Amino acid sequence: MTSKASSRFFEHYPKKKTAASKPPLDANKSLYVIWLGTNDCGYVGTYHRYLATLTNGLPIDKPTPSDLEDIVDSLFTNGLDELYVKAGARNFLLIDVPPNERSPAATILSTDIS
């Protein structure tokens, strides 16, 4: 979770009920769905293409799977851990990334028309 998403979540769903708050989520009955989207991962490839324009098309290293480590690491260390500790979340559904070539960023940058 980004700090913005985190602050919005905990602003609306506090851990304990107060007179002015909504009831807390029941950790045993709640399912937290996290979808690591194509635009999140597609950014890595887009950034590398952008770097190529800055170097006048000179070869640069292509993005590798390890380039996604920061994104995935952030998801686990910032997002899931925070939900687990602060919200008491125990039930998670993690949805993987669909094919990147179907992301909005990829279709905009594509020269192929299918």
C-alpha cells in the first residue's frame, strides 16, 4: 500500500469503533484483495523506453524481472504487513499480473494494430 492508500484506508476503517466511526472490520470475516496491476509493472518497461529516448536510441539495458523487486517488496513490506499489524487482517487474496501486452500503457505504445 502506498502511504496515500494506507492513510485513506485507515481513515475510513479504524481498528476500533468510536461514536463517529464506522464499525471495525472483522478480521476473521474480511478478505483483503490486492491486485498488482499491469500499469504498476508496466511502468518499469515504460521507464526504460523513456531512458532510450534520452540517450538518442543508444542501447540501454532492457528491463529484467529483478527490476520488479522493488514493487513486489514494497507490496509485502509496506502493504500487507501494515494491513496485518494495524488492521488485524488475516485473509488475503493476491492477484497476479495479467499479460503486460494487454495493459493500457502497452496498447498506447504499441505500433501493431490487431
